[in-house]
Amino acid sequence: MIPFLVAFFASFVGFSILVPFLFGITRLLGIYAIVPERRCFVYVLFGKVLATIDEPGLHFLLPRLGWRAFIVNWLGNRHVLDMRLDQEYLRSQPVNSEEGAPMGIGIWYEMFISDPVAYLFKNADPRGSLSANVSNSTVRCLSNLPLNAMLINRHSMSSTVRAEVSPKSHEWGYRLGSVYIRKVHFRDVAMIRQIESKVVNRLRQVTSAIKQDGANQVSIIASTAERRAAIEFAKASAMRPELVGAALEEVSRDPEVASALFAILETQKALAGNGRITLMPPGNPLLAQWLAAGFGSTSTSENTGSAAPTQSSPPQQPR
């Protein structure tokens, strides 16, 4: 058990303390270097660039630097550069349209280090210089454009700015990638309010015109339908007397059918009228007295037996 514990303790101390310490001393002496992904090591000694390593992995410095590998970490410098793609957004770059409207352009662009040595020694602030270069190129290239083209043709404007900036930025070791005009807006608040008011009024006019056109179409359809219905009703009214006359002529050919029809029509007219009907039993001597006294037109008595109808006024014959 004791030998196992001794071996475990020795392995733990060796692999957790001695091995990292030994590798650290080896890297400090310049024997090798480990370059991470998308990083670049630039070794400088006495103001002179000795080597530039941008390939990721394990690199031995003795074949590259020779005897200077042992002193470059002590007397020189090792610059670690980030080679990954970076991006930035410039907000509201002031430009004027051809019509004189104050506009603001938001431009988004990508950049990356293309030449590590030029990036380190040709410009003290390559990122700031690139930002100023993009801003100046945007103002210079996109000013005095027609307002319509400025609001619509963003792709062509992005290509124009990129073509203007790229050659100059590459001289500083900082290359421009994609450029995109993301936002074009008005900078004058009063102009924005006026445009909003005009747009609202125009929308109201268009809405009113659409409503009026719809009402006119509905009126045209309704009037057309009413006209056609009136024509059809007039045709029907004109045809009714002819149809009724033909039917009466057909009925009058048979006297019995005609008399029965006229009797039914007289009964219907009598029942539909407002006149009162007095029913008296047959052979009643009071009938003559009541008729002479004038009660027949105002009074009504119930039938107590078989009765014969007596009307106050004779029914009208149908025309």
C-alpha cells in the first residue's frame, strides 16, 4: 500500500508541477512556441523583425531564429496579433442629398489584419485610421446623390465605398472586408415631422378615395339593379290585364262556371268589406218593422234557426 501511495504522490507532483514548470522554462528560453488558431506571433529583436508565425500549432524556434531564439523573449518582444475577422458600425454619417436634404448614413463593415508587420509599424492606430477612412469615403462618395437613389440603391453605394477604401487600408496592413449600408435616415427633426404629416395626409386621401370609389361602385350596382327590377315589374304590370282578361274569357265560355266564380267573388268582397250583415229568421214580422224603423243598417242579431241572409246594401258586382 505504501509503495502505491509513494508512486501516486510522485506522479501527481511530477505531472501537475514539474512538467508544466519544465515546459514553461522551455518556452521562456525560446525552444518552441504554440500558436493558437487565428493568432499571429511577430518576434522583434533590437528593432528588427526576426520572424512572423501565423500557422497554428507547435513551432520550434531554433530553425527559424537560430541562436537569437534564446534571447528574443528576454531582450526582444513577441507581439501577439488577433487575425480573426472583426466588424464595426459607424452611425449616422452626415451627407447631403442632391436636393439639399440633410441625411444620415449608417455603414457596417468588416476588417481583418492582412499584413502583421505593416499593422504593427506603419500606423500607430490602424483601426482608428480605417474607421476615419471609411467615414471620409462615405461622405465623399455618397454626397450629392439623388434622394431617391440614396434611399433605394444601397448595394451600389456599399460597393462604391468599399472600392474607395480598400487600396488605402491595405497599405496599413488592415484590409477591409464586406461593406453594407444598413440605414439611411433624415437628420432634421422638423423635416421628419413634415414628411410624417405629408404621409399621413396622403394616406387619408387615398383611404377617402378608395371609400368614395367603393360607394360609387355600390351606387352604380344598386341603381342598375333597381332599374332592371323596375323594368321587369312594369312588364309584369303590363301583362297582368292581358292574362286576367284571357282567363275571364276562358271562364265565361261556360255559364255555370262563370256564375259560380262571380258568386264566390261577391262573397269574398262582402266578407272583406266593412259593412254589417243582419241575419233574421224567415217569416219574422219584425223584419219589416225594423227595416222601416232604420235598425237594419245598425243592429245585428244572431241566427236562432235556419236563416236567410239579408244585407243592408246590395253587394257590388265585380268589374
